[in-house]
Amino acid sequence: MKKNRVLIIEDDQDLREGLSFSFLGDGYEVLDVGTKKEGLKEIEKNMYDIVLLDCNLPDGTGFELCKEVRGFSNIPIIMLTARDTEMDEIKALEMGVNDYLSKPFSLGVLKARMKRILQEKKKVEKVISGSIAIDQNTCKVYKRGKEVFLSKLEYRLLLYLIENKNHILSKEQILDKIWDSDGRFVDNNTVSVNISRLRTKVEDDPSHPGWIRTVHGIGYIWKED
């Protein structure tokens, strides 16, 4: 049976190691890191089932990391924080965390919430749109049962379009959601070029798109026929 993989991003070494020891004893696979940079690198490169994220990190905040991660992943996140204020909790939930615990917290309560979230995750791992299926657990895309090989950026773009199907998305919206806020890799043709590449992989006839449609002068729309 596949073990659930937990990533702990926490700058308190004692707490980090204590959580790791306890979760390993429960049968989880665990990795723990102490910085925002290390955490983001792990989420980008490896597969985890859930993230425990400290609000305050030496090189940034959990809020910042959560916003970056939500640009390309729906991985469940539980935020752990010593900042017990209503505004912080609201901000965390708005950033897309799945749950929020104030320190000090009960280990039993944390484990119960993790178990609930992981059970819910199993129910929503797949996104199906027409003949396209996305397995969010493995980040793999299938068309009529055959795997379609997408880059990380193409995967994020496809998922974003499907999640907003039948809604027109401007270039500016797509750039803000999919690309880094510092503007890396962005020029005037960035969206058009990547939409074109994605079309060649998911469309039956890219010259007559059935899904990713261009709305001239406005943006793009994912529309199932």
C-alpha cells in the first residue's frame, strides 16, 4: 500500500524533528525543511500528499509560499502559526490553505485533520473534461486514455483553463496566475505561444480548436462541445 508523503516546512528544528519522528511512526513518508526556498523546491520537484507549513520562515512567509504554490498545485496545505489572530486566519484561508492551526496545538488534533484532508483528497484527485483527464496526484494528463506529455507550465495552464471553463480569461489573468509575479519568462507572446503548444497536444485538429478558443482581442476560453 502506498504511503502518504508529508512535507514539513518549519523553521523550529525541535518541532520539525518531533513531528517527523511522530509521523514516521504512523507510517508516513516524511521530509522536513526549514526555509521557504527549500520548501518551494521540494513541492516543484517531488510529489507530496500534504504540506505542513509554518507561517513565519527565515526567508519569507507561509502566506507568500502558499500563493506561489497555488499557482501550479492544489496540494493540501495545513498552516501552523504562532500568530493567533483572526486576520491571519482569514488571510491564510484566502490564500488557499486547507486548514489552520495555532501554536501550541494538539498533535492528536493535527493528525485527525491531516487524515480528514487526505481522505477528501482521494475523492478529487482526477479532473475530467470531455476526453481529457487530469490526475492531480501524479500530475499526468490523458486524452481518451492515452497519456499526453506536457511540460510543468503546460500542465498548470491546462488545469487553470479547465477550472475556469466557459469563462473568458485575458492574457493578463493567465500571466498573473501561471507565471511568476516577478515577470520571469514573460514577453508579449508568452501566452499565445504556450496556448499554441498546448493546442497541438490536446486538440484533435489544432487549426479548428474544439476546446481552447481564442476570443479575438479579449482572451481565451476552454469550452467543451
